[in-house]
Amino acid sequence: ERVFTGDQVIRINVQSEEDLQLLRVMETQEEWELDFWLHPVTTELPVDIRVPRSSLSSVKEYLHAHAIAFTVVMENLQEVLDEEKAEMEMNQMQER
Amino acid sequence: STRSFNFGAYHPLETIYSWMDTLVAQYPHLVTKEEIGRSYENRPMYVLKFSTGGNKRPAIWIDLGIHSREWVSQATGVWTANKIASDYNTDASLTSLLNTMDIYMLILTNPDGYAYTHSNDRMWRKTRSKNPGSVCRGVDPNRNWDAGFAGPGASKNPCSDSYHGPSAHSEIEIQNVVNLIKSHGNFKSFISVHAYSQLLMYPYGYNCRDVPHQQELDTIGRTAVEKLAVLYGTRYKVGSICKIIYQASGGSIDWSYNLGIKYSFAFELRDTGRFGFLLPANQIIPTATETWQALKYIMVYVRDHPY
């Protein structure tokens, strides 16, 4: 089973068209293996990105370098997944 | 019994399929389960049909979970199917609707992907078909419909999460739905349910032109999200796919609209802020309950506006 230990989900509240362009450049950076949960399309919607642990420093450097503010929505995705799985297993046991 | 089923929990595919049988057993004069074909990995695809009689009456189509990782959509489908069955004969508007129209609901539109999210990769979105010449598997099933296929907003790279596939309807899961809709021939509404980002959309996605019924669809959408917001204040945006998200070709509701199904909509269910595809299970019932307000409004509108 694929694990996501150390992967983070970050959120960017896009401020400008320039931000959008810079975030679209990130979509083309295949080596970062980013998973865009919400794509950069408009300043009216946030952008959510799952960032693999191996790309965290590169991505954050890029955002800092372009003065794009972000928040970390999930510090460690695997922890959230573990909680979800544990809850599912508990529910299944209760149903039995 | 469906009474002992926990609607506020996420369930694996087998549990949902098994639950469908209990629903049919509990409401045998209203609900039937029909196999519309098999998935790439040979899983059955079951549609729940809610009907009070007649053959090929005007019908409403609802599919959920075409993107497998959007778990709250499949869970909302389970709750909604139970709601339709249990409210028949108690909710006047739903009863009246079902006395003249049928509802078809496909809760697990991408069964292989859904099973894969439970066993191997919680973040899997696509189908599981093999792509010749590539190590990457799967096609984005919402880029695979014959509506501006392979145009802007879809990827030709099999490793991309928005890969459109080798040809329109190449994915057996999509072809199965297309076959049913076309052979039935009397669908008046086509609703696809996704998650997340709180949007109610209508065609088009493959281009940014207004559809001929834009004004009517927009008005329906805005009223529907007003109804939805009454319960928890959840705010939705309304508009065409192209104008409120992004240009995306090969989408299901563009195909259905071009086929002549005027009332074609797509939902993106709630996130509530910081969970994305991992919406906690305690949000399933609130999500489904509020969504039901919008769904019912659209369905009743469709009943009252025959064409």
C-alpha cells in the first residue's frame, strides 16, 4: 500500500494573475511530482497541492522566492490517512 | 437491514454492493438493482433504479464517484439512495416525482478505482486500465467522453491524472453508461457528483461559449444552491465548468447535454475548509443532507418542465 509519510498538503490563496502564472509553471515541473487537488485557475478559488516529502524544500523555496504566501493544510498526510483507516476499521467492527 | 447500516462512515466497495441488496429487499416495489456492465477489472457496475412502474418513463440520471478518491461523493450516493427509498410515500414532492419519473443512480461509477483507493493508493483518481507503451495506468474517466474529446484541459500523457485516454469512450466504465443512456433514450436530466470545492456547474467545459439554455440552467443552479445553503450555510459557486473552474474537455455533462439532455449538472461537494479528499466521516451526513436539498429542487424542476 502506498504511503504518504511526510507529504504535505498546502493551500495558496491566489492574490493575482501573476501568482496564477507562477503556480501554473509549477504544474509543469514534473520532477516535483505534485498532485494538484485544486488547480490554479482563478483568483477566486484557492489552490491546494499535495507535495511529496522529497519536493517540499524545492516547492517552498520556489514559493518564498516569488513571495507567494501559503499555509500548510496537512502537516503529514499519512497521519490523516491512518486516522481515516482506523475509523473505518472501528466502524466495520461495530457493524459486525 | 438498511436501518443498521452506518451512513456516517466510509465503506469498501463490497459493503456498498451488499448494502444495495438490502435496500432492494427492503423496498422491492420501488428499487431494483441492474448490472449495466463490467469494469476493466471485471467488477460489476450496478445502477439502482427507483421506479413505480412503466417502461422507459422520463428519467433522471445521477452518477457519483467517477473520480475514485472523492470518497464523500460515493458516501453521499449511499445516503441519498436510502433517502429516496425511505421518503417515497412520505415526502409529497418526491412521491409525486416518482409517480411520473424514474431515477437511476450509479453510486460507484469507477469501481476499480474505488477498490484501489481502499487497497493500494488512497489518492487514486483514474480508472485502472493499462496504457500500452506506458508504465502508467488509468484514464481520467471525466476526460473520456465524446465531447470535445482530447481538447484543451485534458492531457495526452498517460501518466497524468487528467489523461484523456486513447479514444472517446475507450474506458469500459464510460461505455457502459453511454450504452444505458442511449438505449433508454428518455433521460431528461443528467447529474454527476464530484468532490470537493463547492460548485454547481452546467455545460460547457470543453469550450467557454454559453450553451443555448445557459440562462435557465444558471437560474436553476442558483436556486438549488440557495436551498442547499439553508441547512449549514455552505456556500457554492454556480456557473459553467469552463467559466468557474477551467476549460476541461471530454466531460460527462457536456456529452449528456449535447445528446439532448438539457438539465445536465455537475456538483462538487463540500470540503468545509481543510480536508480536501479526506473529508472526515462525521461530515458525510451533513454533506448528503444539504446536497439532497439541491438535488431535490433540480429533480422537481425537471418534472415540472417537460420538454
